[in-house]
Amino acid sequence: MATITIHTATSDQETAIRVFLDALHVEYKSDETDDTEYLLSSLANADYLKKSIEQSRRGEVRKLNLDDICKP
């Protein structure tokens, strides 16, 4: 038995790999990282996120439309 490590770049790639392995009845395990845990793992990032959460609670937010962030 061999161990193969695959690093997917997109969720579509990950889905395709999982479908392929399932079709071949290949056992695999996923080492999924909790996004929250990852984002809070850096002290600077954790501080920035906490500040942003507090701003949101105080209503200091700006609403954007999809057109505001996705321009051709």
C-alpha cells in the first residue's frame, strides 16, 4: 500500500478527486483544517478579526453590492 498526498487548488478539484476515489472504492482520509482555527492561529490575524467583529457589533459596517466588488 502506498500513501499519496494530493494538494488541490480549488474545491472543484477536491470534489473531482473524491468522486474518482469513491468510484474506485479507494479508502482515503481528509485532513481538513478548521477555517476558524486557522485564521485565529496567527496573533496578528486574530487581533484584526476581533477588531472587525467589534466594529460589526457597533454597526460600523459598509454594505456592498456584488457589482461593487465584481467589475468586468
